Amino acid sequence: MAVPETHIWDRASLLLDTVVDRYATEGISLPARRYVSDGPEVAHDCEEVVVAFQRVYRGTPAIEGDAALTPMRCGGWRTGIFDIHIIRCTSAPKDDGSAPHTETIEGFADNILIDAWFLPEALTAASFDGTLAGECEEIFIPQAVMVPAAGGFGGVVVTMHWFLGA
């Protein structure tokens, strides 16, 4: 079966829709700005949900250059790496330059730490139930990385390896 030229775009769009749907189902709010990025770098300068495509490698999820395919010639299995960014408002110094109150910091931390746990869990559930993949082996979620608060914004980025086919 031929893979369409829009294969990576289709996957990125499905990934964004799945995140939005899973959050809505759980009643967890997300920023209104949502999009698939036109490149791997995402500016963290507003509240947003972004899917950014990083690259394709030969191999299966989490096993680049899969030993089962060695020697790899011009064909072989391919996996794409996607990053899902959820950026939210964070605390910032007061107008006089002093530190924000601890209650303010914790108020912003709540949603960001929920994202750090819920986003990879939602993606894992979507891979198990077939929303994102035919089998859970087609997806590997190695990490959720915190985006440090800067300029009043911070959040979490979850990296996902997704089997694209041969």
C-alpha cells in the first residue's frame, strides 16, 4: 500500500487532535492557540499547544538503525520523532523586580505539572486503544521535559517516536 505524500502531516494533525480530545474528555483546559509547527523549533512566547516534527530515522520506535534490519540498504522501516509542546503562563518577577509570591508560583505550577503527567499518559492510552497506532509497539514515549519559566511562559514538551512504515 502506497503511503501518501501527506503522511507526516496527517500524523501530526491526528496527534494534535488526539491531545485536544483527551484533555477535553478529562475536563482539563488547554490553551486556545493550537497548531502543527512549520519547523522543529517552537517559540515559547505565548500559551499554546504545538506539535513539531523533528526528523525521520531508519528503524523502529526507540531502536534507530534496528539490528534486525542490518545491513540497511535503501529501504527499511522508518520512524518519525514528534514533539508535543504545552506552554502556559508562569510566574514572573513583580514590576519592582522582586520575586513573585510562592502562592503565585504554585498557582501556575499546578497546570504545568498536570501536563507533565497527563500528556504522556494520554498519548500512551491513545496508542493502546488504537487511536494513534495499530499496535502499542508503534509508539515510544521516552521523555517529558520541563520548559523553564522565561518571560512569563513555561511548560512541558513530550517527545514521541512514531512508526511511519517502510
